[in-house]
Amino acid sequence: MVQVTMVTIVVIALLGVAQASTSSAMTSTVRRSGLDFRLGKCSADDYYVRIHLCSKSFYETVRRNGVVAPNCSTKYSTLRGCMLGVYDDCLNGTLFNVLLGRSGVREQARNNYLAFLGDERYWCTEGGLGVPRYIHAGTNCNPVYAHITKDCVRNYQRFFNSRSTYTRLCWEYHRGKTCLLQNAINHCSFTTIPLSQMMQMIVDVTFDYQPYCRTRVDVATYDQMLHRQTCPPRAHADVIFAVDVSSGTSDAEFQSMKEAIRDIAKKLDFGMSGIRIGFAQFHERTKVSIRLNRYPNLRSFQRGLNRTRRIYTLRHQRHTGSALRYLADNIFDLESNRSVIRPFHTPLCVVMTTGASDDVTEAEAVRTLVERNVHVVRMGPHYSNNNADSDVTMTVDDTLNFTSSCGDVVEEVCFAERLYRDSIRSTPSQATTSAPMDFLNRILSLGSQAHLPLLWQPQPLIFHPFSISSVQEDARGVGTGFNISEFAPLQERVPESFPH
């Protein structure tokens, strides 16, 4: 009987909201595949414009003389009151608000709104841009997401809490927000169509919001950001290149290997949320010349690779097996604290050599790496083309032209990425959704409407520990790295700052 009454109320609300929407032609609506996102009588456009005005006022008053004002707590209270005022104004006097009350979820919806709004620490210490404490219930994010997002906002938060100009904050805020949105698209999936379409709406409506800049920064749409997650260019991998510098390798061949690595790095997004590259040289001994976590962006990596000199030898043999064993023990031993492989990223080892190994341990070392979920690619004139899942060999016909195989290596990086992603389960939902809210959402969707308070159901974001004993066997990894991601759409010219 209660459910029948609820259905009746919902139908009335649907009719009332539809009538209000028809009579309010001046209010624009945001539609994604037929869904009209609303908050009571406010369209999604209207709602986000108004809360952005609240936060813009906060940002313009919270800093004095280039630093955070000591009364930030008061500024936060004003911000919180402003945003709650927008929420209440959009709901008051609507049949949807009556529906929330009669369903017994009005207070719960308000508390959910406050959870996503963020606390004083989020605004006064993290600058209103930080690792999300909550994601929407029904959102599944793979384990790497929680760790990547920390690095997205590291620079912005540092400048927010130091003596910084608005010009600098404009740039860092844009970088951080771009990184957060891009990684949500890359690493999270949604169990319902309304949630998926809400993500698209949030990106398209809020991406160009910039509290520090006077001029617009580059704007990307959801479709553009979705395209970037494909591989190439978007590969989430840690790749070690091991190059042969034995006496059988000429200087010209060594330069050819370095040129090929530069080309591969350019074809893939380099950085914290993309690919990182390490560089090792081997003969009878092995030396790691560039560590995985050494360079934060492509430009600095290219400069470092150009400066890296060959380890010169007189009559040293080629010990490929010993080199792979060294890398297995010192780089790809994911249970060791020495490893800097990022958690839940695809580990790859690419060997470039000019001839057959002079030791007999190569096959055994490759097996060790494969057992540790490392994708191994070996390139040289003596290898036959073999496309096994995790042990790939490629024939290089001209050792003075390793760049001719760059496309094949990039393809292997992407294949390894897909293989590794398939082996990682998404973060399971840790919070149950509200049954009354879910019921209301289903009914309202019949009228092609999605009311935001019904979708704002918080679920804590889980940080998977680095401890091997507490991480799934097929998704092991330790170390984080401290790189800052770089994104193609960012302008070289920094927009003008606020006068101050």
C-alpha cells in the first residue's frame, strides 16, 4: 500500500516538474541521451553556475598578499552557507522536495550533498581541489585511481598553501582539475546509465570553470577526453629499456637504440598518469642510467636521455640473461622496497640487442619476469618473430635502424596494457545505496529526468595498501613515484591573473 502511494506521489511530481519545465523557457537544461539533469526547479546548468559563483567568491577572498588568510574557517562557513542556500532555493516550493519528505529521505539527501561539498580541510588546506573522499555509489574505480589522483593535485595544493600569484594558481588549478577528470574517465566505470551520463554532464558543464583566471583556458569536452584514454597514446605502464652496450655494439647502433626510445616515448603520453620509462645499459654488468621515477615529463626525459652516455668497454661480452636477472631482482621484484613500479600499472621490459647472448641464463630470466607479470619484449637480429602473450621477440633486420620497430613496440605496450587491465578487478562498491532514493530515481527516469540529489549517494574512495599481503595476487605493486602529469590541451600562454 505504501509503495502504491509512493508511485502516485511520483507520478504527480513528474507531471508537476514537467509543467514547471515547460513554463520556464528561460532556464536551460542539460540533456545527455534524453536525460534532463535537474535539482528541483533548477537545471543542471543553472545549479552549477550558481555554486561556481559561491566558490569564486571564496577564492577571491580567502587569499591575502599571496597567502591563505588566517580566517579561512570563516570564509569556509560563508562558502558552505552559500552552497546550501543554492541547494535549498532549488528545492524549496517544488513537488520533488515534497516527494523527498514523504519518502523519508530529505535529510539524507541533504547530508549526502554536504559530504560531496567537502569539509573545511578540503577547502582551506587542499584549496578546494583534492583527492575525492567519496565517489558516487555505483561507481567502480580500479585500484590505481586513488593513488594517481594524489599526484594530480600535489603541485596545486603546494602553491595554494605558499606565497603564489594568481597566475601560477590559474595554471596549476587547470592542470590539477584536468588530471582529476581525465583519470576518472580512464579508471572508473559506472553501473547505471544515469551515473554514466552524469559524468559526461559534469565534465561538459564544469570543465571551463576557473576561479583564478581572467581569460578562458583551453576547454575539453567529455568526448575529447574519452578519446585520449585509448592506447596509444594513453598507456598506464612502467617500461624499462635494457640496451646492449657490449663490444659487439657500435656507437651508431647505440644511438639508433636511443632514437627509437625517444620515438616510442613521443607516441605515448609520458607522465604520472601515463607511461614512465627507465633506461639501463648492459654488457657483462648492468647499470640503470635513468630510473623510472627520475623525470616528471617528456621534455625532461628526452633531455636526460640525450645526456646519457654509453658505458664504454673494450672486450666485454653480451650477458643478456644476467641483465634480465638483475632487472628482475632490483626493478621488477614487486615485493621489494627497492622497486619503484607504480601500484597497479603495467610493468614492461624491452631488450634491445645486436646479437645473441654469451651467457646461458636468458631463458630462465625471462621466465622469472613473466612469472612476476612483467611483459617482456626482446629485439635483435638473431630473434625470430614470436608473439607469445608475455614473452615477445622481434627480428631487427638493420641494427642501425631500431626506429623501424617503434610501431611494433608501441603496439606491444598497448597489448600488455589491455592484458594487465583485464587481470585487475575494479574496486567493489563499499556502500549500499538508498532503496527509497533508487526507487524514486527509477520512476523519475520514466519522464527522462534525473534529479541530482538522487544520484549524489556517497561511497568512500578506497586506498588500496601497498603491502603485498593485502593486495590481490594479480595486482601487486609497490612505490608511487612523484611525477606530475602533463596534458596536451594545456596552453603554453598562462591566462592573465586577477588584480591584487
